[in-house]
Amino acid sequence: MKAEEMWRTSTGKGITVAVIDTGVDPTNADLRGQVLPGKDFAQDQPGDEHTDYDGHGTSMAGLIAGTGASHGGRGAFGLAPGTKILPIRMPKAGTAANQAEGDKRFHTIAPQAIRYAADQNAKVINLSLGRSEGSPQLTAAVKYALDKGALVFAAVGNSGNVGNEVEYPAATPGVVGVSAVGKDLRKTAESEYGPQVDLAAPGDDMVHACMSETGLCTSHGTSDATALASASAALIWSKHPTWTNNQVLRVMLNTVGAPTDGAKRNDSIGYGIVRPRVALENPGDPGPADVYPLPDLTPPAAPPASKPKGSSTESPAGHEAPPAAEAGESKASTYALPLGIGALALTGMLLGLWFLRARNRRAAAARAQVAAQNQGLGWPGHEGSDRTRSF
């Protein structure tokens, strides 16, 4: 990503990134001086937001804001080493009495965490976590954060090769869902795919600050990719502090490494792979300050022809899920609205929207039933989905 070249222009200075995760250890040598006071929502764990019960949050903070100061200046850098981290600690996944209680707790606390981050003037909110269900509370919290001027990035999940179940908040309207690519610029096998993917970022062979004996680890996953997408936004915003969240995101979309087949987007990498170096050099037109640049917040003028963000992307019975896709391989597909449109356009639109809501409710119920049969779904990236190795 030619980070050293970017840092001559921007290090992310002046930007706060909220890391809603397992806590962030401020004593890590690569994160000293980078971590602000935050908030602890994990009443089930000892310590506070500066006590990382898993190590995941510290790793995400390291990928965003690591200074490389450890090991005599030979430590791990984050992509935006000038940023500050606002740590917000979530309850530990898997400690709830059952799946239903875990879902209820998540959808009570995650919205509070997002609102807190927005109220603390975090420009970027990083959620390298997820659940299999969305909620009105989560949707409302994301809208609140956008209205406060923040951008929200979330990992799409790591079950792309074992079910590809849609996860939230990545599939929540207004959230930038991030998938992972390897050095070959292809979607990694584990990275989930579907209409919930908006952007992609590197998510394989990562090196970052962590809570090992050496303080350094390697890992891979969409959690890591999300941290780099968040850091990319911070780099751009630091150079253009008067831009709104909409303009920063629009410039990110203007400068992506887009699908090579000429498609506007595909289900593997969304609109493309983040390229903050290009955004800093030649951002293009940031566009209107008050218009969100992705389509999921815009009410449809007619019955939508494409599958809405957050819908299930399961493969048909008897067919395997698609393999890891090249950046240029288009997986975007459209679905005809299975209702006849009446003579009046308004009536047709209302019927179509009713049908889509009903279909989504049925799909949600089916996913909930599957989730209830599987123990420890937890947060992707927290329960072994992002493999980490210390060295």
C-alpha cells in the first residue's frame, strides 16, 4: 500500500477512530500514547476498556494506529499511525446463557456503543465483529452516527467458505461492509460475499501489535481488512478535515481498485479495493456534503430489482458456494420482483416492499433457527474466525 509514501502527506493526525471490540491494551509498546479513555460495556469481565480480555481489540488498534516503536523502532506500524484510538469494550461473546440472550444483549449494547462513539466525536467507527441478525436498534444507532458526521465500517465475516451467512452490522443500512483480499488482489476464501460488501481491503498475512510475549502477531480475516479500511478513511480525513463523512466515503469510492471486468461492483469486493494513496494524490470530486454515496440509505423510487443489502446469499440446493473470486470477477446478480405490478405504480411499489419485508422476515427466522442449533456463533473474528499467530 506504499504506506511510507502516504505518510509524507498524511498519518491520520487529528482523527479519532473508535474501536468497538474486546478492549485495547494501552501499554503495548506500539500503542503507547495512542489510546484514549473510552467506555466499558463488558460488565461480565474484570477491568475496563483498557483491559483486553481476548487480544482482538488490541490487534485491530495496532493495525490502525500502531507506531512501530517496539523492538527499538522495528515494531509494527498501523496504516494511520497519527490517529488516536477510542476503545469501547463489548461483552465477551459466548458468555450469555443462550443464543437468544446473546443476541438480545448484543442488540442492546452494540447500539449504545455506536452512539457513544459518535457522541465522543469519533470520525471513524470500527466494528470488526458481527452477529447473524440485525435489529431496528442497530439501524437507528448507525443512522445516529451518520447524522453526527461519522463513518461506520464493519467486517462482513469469515464464513465465506462454510455457509456465507449474512452478518450484522456489516449488512445494516449505512454501514460500509468490508471484505478481505490477499496479496493477489483476490477475495480470500474465508471472506464472505454478497450485496452487503461495499469495499475490500488487505486481510491476509497481516503483521500487527498484539498481546503476545513479543507484542507482535500475524493474522488474517475480514476484521483486519476492516481496520485498514477505517485507517484509510482516517488518512483522507486528516488531509481534508473540512470534508463531511459523505465526502470522505465518496472519495474512497472514487479511488478504489475497481472490478477489472468493468462492472460497477461485484459481490466479492463490492465497489473495489481501498487505495488511500491514490485518494491522497488524486481524490477526484468529493461531491455534495450532505448526500450519502452508497445506495442503501436511499428509498427506492420503484420496486427494487436487485437483492437488498443484508439479504441472504445462500447458494441453491445442490450447488457449492462460489470460490474465492478475482477482483474482476462479477458475482453481482439481480432478482426479479416476484409480484405482478398492478395498474397503479404506487400500489405495485407498496406490494413489492411488503413482499420484500416478508421475505426478509422469513429469511431471518430461518437463520435464527440455524443459529440456535449451533453453539457459540459469537462474533466473527473473536471466536477463532480471524486466525492469529504470535512470533
